[in-house]
Amino acid sequence: MTDVEYTEQALSHLDGPDPQAADRVMNKVDEATEWTEHRLEPLSGFPYYKLRAGDYRVIITWDRETNLLRVEAVGHRRNVYDRHLPP
């Protein structure tokens, strides 16, 4: 089983005004701990993976050696990549 850790930035986005979206994101991350390589999609050009949760996207780092998912950022699909990935 894969362990999960959340950054402060990700947690602050989950504490936002939409609790249903936060629940959806948390459930999707929990699902990703099982059968991880089939649930995550690599982000081209970056060392991250993405996970879809409705209209929200989760940017994740996956350390395969320690079997750890680190949730780096959470945001709406229209702007999560612009806000959280380097140019």
C-alpha cells in the first residue's frame, strides 16, 4: 500500500470554500494508493503526476522507492497548472 503526505500548500487549497470538492479530492487520492500506476497520469515535461477529481486536478510527486505519494498542489483544472508549475 502506498503512503500519502500533503504539503501545506495542498492542505490550504483543501480548506477552501468547496467542501464537496475537497472530499472528492481526498477520496480520489485514497483510491490512488491502490493500483497507483493505473490511476496517475504523468505530466509531460515535469517530474509530477496528475490525478483527476471532477473539475479539480491534483499534482503529485510519486517516490516509487519508498512508495510515497506527496500531494503538491490541488486546484481547479482551468488554472492549477499555471499557478503551480514552473514556466
